[in-house]
Amino acid sequence: MINWKVKQPAEGVVVAPDERLPWGQTTVLGLQHVVAMFGASVLGPLLMGFDSNVAMLMNGVATLLFFIIVGGKVPSYLGSSFAFISVVIAATGYSGQGANANLAVALGGIIACGAVYAAIGFIVMATGTGWVERLMPPVVTGAVVAVIGLNLASIPIKNMAPTRFDAWMEVVTFVSIGLVAVYASGMMRRLLILAGLILASVIYAVFTNGLGWGKPIDFSLIEKAAWFGIPNFSAPVFSTQAVLLIAPVALILVAENLGHLKAVGAMTGKDMNPYIGRAFVGDGLATMVARPSPTNARPI
């Protein structure tokens, strides 16, 4: 399964799904993706009243399961899916504060959704991708991916910094990432998010810890936090109403994942059609396993 061809880094080089950079650079790029995906992977569960710690754990488990099913040939991370938020809230009557009292009902619906999604994947593997692409052409899948992104754009706006200083630090963060993207070269340009965040954090520390202009960086909470614990898992309850509300989300996940695969193919010049069915199956089974964090594949 892990038989990628090693590709040496170079300016503007494209790394195909069946290739990898040297392990050191691959590890650093993986760390950057963890940082980039962390916010959404935590925020999604919180908006549904799920345990974000369990969600992060199961995102990792789901990604590894997906990776095994697709043979390591689809570069995707399985993070918490925002497509479930509205239907989970409707099915559980979640008020938006604290833990979701009807979590078990939501989990049953998510398992049903994953089963439908995986079934679609098995059908695609048996019959080919033609019918899926006719039902969901690029204009449809592209629109779905765009709408999800635009829908999420309001979230950072609502959570903008409460003070003028914090607002300026947000600008500094954007500018730092932009400067790395424009002026860096080689491997550093690939690490623009990680490098930009480190640069912005250093600037923030100078202004806060050094000059006292804002809330200083404090590592005491990390020092006091428990590093190991037992996940707080919950058993699912299968409610007909919840299943009928949540299971159709599988169609949205199909459109979104198909759009991602087409995007990866367009960026890398690699035909991803042979992996579409397996990607659907992998994502569906991962959603069933990682039900505390309903997942969807996002390209790396």
C-alpha cells in the first residue's frame, strides 16, 4: 500500500497522489494540515453539541481507515463535516449550548447516513463512475463545494476579535501568511500557513508578553491539562425520524467528495476516477465508525 514514488522538492513541483516528498518534509506538511484543519474539526462538533475531544480522536481514526481502504492513493483528511449541522440540530432539538442531550439519536442517524454513503460507493465500484458523473457534473459538484465554503465564511466574521488590538492582530496574521506566500520559495512556500502562523505568534508575543498591549500568551493551561484520558463514547439510538432526516446527507457528501476528487485530478493531472468508488466506501465506513464526529473527506 505504501509504495509512493519519492519526489524531490522543487519550485512549483506538483506531487501526485501516488508520490510523496521525503519523509521529513512530508511530516512537516502533515503538521501544517493538522493546524489548518483544527479549527473546523473542533468547531463542527461544538455547533452540534458533541464532545470535541472525542471528535478529534475519531477524525484521526477515520482518516487512517479511509487511507487503508483507498490504498493510500487519495490524499484526503477526514474532518468534521458541516453538512450534518442543520439536520443534527433538527433531529435532536439541540439548543446550541452545552452538550447535546439527544446525542445518541444523532449518532444513529449518522450511522445510517454512512451506510447509505458506503452503499453508493459499492455500487459505483460495481457499475463504474459514469452515472454518478452524469447525475453530478462539475457544475453541480463545484457549486456544492463553493456553497459549503461560502456558508462557512460567516463563522469567522461572527467570531471576530472583541478588541481593537485583537482585530489588528488578525490583520497581522493574514498579512504574515500572505508575505510567506509571496516572498518565500521552495519548501517554505508550501508551508505558508504554518510559517505564517509562527511569524504572527512571534509578533503577538512581542506586543503582549513584551510590551503588555494585550492578553499575553500563557502556557499554564497546557501544563495543567491532562495529557491522557479515556474517550467519552456514547451508544447510538436508531430513531426513524432522525434516520430520515440525516441519512439523505449522504447525497451531499457524494457531491462534495466527487468535487474534491475532481479538483485533485485537475491540480495533479492524475485520473482519480478509478478511486471514486473506493473513496465513497472509505468515507462512508469512516463516518459510521467515527460517528461522534460525522466526517467528510477534504483534499490535502
